[in-house]
Amino acid sequence: MPPILRDKADTVHLKRGLSPLWRDDLEVQIGVEERISHRLTLQDPREYLILEALTIDHTLPQLRGILIREHYDPSRADAIVGELVDAGVVQGPTRGASQLSIPRPARELLAPAAESRALTRDDDGWPPIMDLVASSVHVVGLGRTGARVAATLAASGVGHLLLTDPSPVTPRDCGLDYTQADIGQPRDAVMRSRVRSMPGACVPFVRTGAETHVTVMVDCGVYDILRARDLMYQGSPHLLVLIGEASSSVGPWVSPGHGPCLRCLALHSTDEDPLWPTMATQLANSHTLGARGEDPALASLVGCYAASQVVAALTGYRPPCADLTIAFALPDYSTRAIRWSPHPECGCIAPVTGQDNDFAPSEQAA
Ligand SMILES: [Zn+2]
């Protein structure tokens, strides 16, 4: 009996989303993506009944019974399941049952994420989801883009959300996460209510003054220098989402002490234009961008991308936008990536030796 099946009553099934596909009379391919698919050569077409049965839960005795009814060697059920286990395309019973601590509606909400992740992992996909449930994220700035970040994080299972933006919802915010009925109410109060009432939401709640694992700064024009400085002092990871004039950007993901910080970016910008600090100060005090509002498709695109970076980090992966700013530009929503290096004058990481030219930002196609 394959090791994932310890008991006769244990069930096994193809990982959700995988289909058995005939290639020829005896060869079947499970899945199509190269990194997760497997080709199986059958000894007889009747063995396909095993694959067909595995699209839902079956025990090994049940699978053997299918072949017995076909007057066929039942031991082939064991051999086929064993091969599929080795190939990582079947899922056995959930042993840890850790997700049972999540209310049932939330389990159903999060099951697609867990089952999708199971395709690239050896487990049932729930451990990273449980990491999200135990995580705390602070989203600052809740225009259309920031609201998308918050809603996507809540739907992804982030269990604790701190939302900050007391400015009132305006008609220019509506359409994605705000409605006409929200106009005039504080954005953060509306979004707290929205994520709490999300069907099956993992009970995200607001923390005040509590430590957060990640802060998402959704700023207009220029980043909030004081907030970034505080986060660096605290050693707290943060992600910059910047609403620009005709573009918005995500990144870099700042992990203090490991790569460039937001001050590094400002120093690089100053290297390129010595008068940048003069303009940045004025921009920080200008409300023109914020009052204009945000293109809905751009806000949705950028907000969801930013949330995906946070989810990646909270589930143990290096966010793709670490060291990078990914800019999404109007009018065609094209992307470009700007790679950053620590600035030698910043001091946010250990002093770096080498030539100054090594630290200039570089652009590359996204
Ligand atoms: Zn720095």
C-alpha cells in the first residue's frame, strides 16, 4: 500500500484540477503543465477506469473492486496508485486536519487556494493557507487600489487586517470596492465592514497598535518618508504601492537589512536629478493626485498584484518584486521592471564596497 494510505479506509484522488487525458491507445497524461504533469502507460485500456475513478475520492479496496468487476488483475490498482503517488499527482487523506480550526464557510472560501497550491507541494496545500490565517497585514491608503489590496488579502485568508485611511469615500472611489452608499464615510471604516461581511471571510479583524507582519503603503506621488523610516527602525517588512500620474507601481518589497530600502530609491533618484528632493517635498504636500482618483482597471491590476506579493512573502516565498519596482502604465497597461540596488550612502545594509556605478538602477522588460 502506498505510504500516503495507511488504512484500508483511507481515500485517494487526483489532485484537484488535474484530468486524465488519453494520448494514444495506452498512454494517459495526467495534467498538462510540464512541471506537474505525468505520463502513464497502461497495460490494458481497462486500467483507465482507475484514473477515471480517481477524479473523486476512492479507497484502494474500492479501486481494486473496479478492476475485479472487469475480470482484471486487481493488483494493478495498487501499482497505478503507487506510480501516481511517486509522481506527486494524487492526494491522500489530510492527516493534520489543521484547516479544521477554520470555520467551515472560510474553509470553502480558501479551498481553491489550498488545492491549487497542492499541485506544487508535497502536502495538501493547507499549511501555507494556515500561515496566511495567522498573519497580520497593515494596509495604509484605501483608495481604489488600496481597497483592492485589502479585499484580495482578506479573500486569500489573511486573518488579521489593520486598515488605515480615515478620508471619506468620494464618488470617484466607487465601482470596485465602494458603492454609492459609502460616500462620505471613512474609507477604513467601510473596508473593515466590507471584509468582515465577505462571505466565508476568515474573520479578518482590525488590530490597533498590534505588531503586523507586513505593511502595504499605498501612497500617491511619493512615498511616506516618516512611515518608511519607522518601519525600517522596527525592522518590519513593507511593500510600496505608488499611485503615479499616468502609471502605478508595486515594489520594491523592502525586507530591512536585505536589499534596497525606499530611501535608497530616493537617493538614486537624487543622483539622477539633484532637484528631486525639492520637487518630492512639494509633491508630498500636493493633493492633486489623490483628489483625481484612480483608473479602475489600473487600480484593480495593481492592487491585486500587490496583494499577490504579500501572499507570496507570507507563505514563505521571496516576492518577485523584491529589489524591483514593477510599473503598470497607461494607456495600455504595459509593464516594465526597474531593478534597484542598495545605495552606498543610505546605510540601510552593511556598507558595500565597489564602484558607484554598480548601484545605479537599471530597467528591464517585465
Ligand atoms: Zn536604503
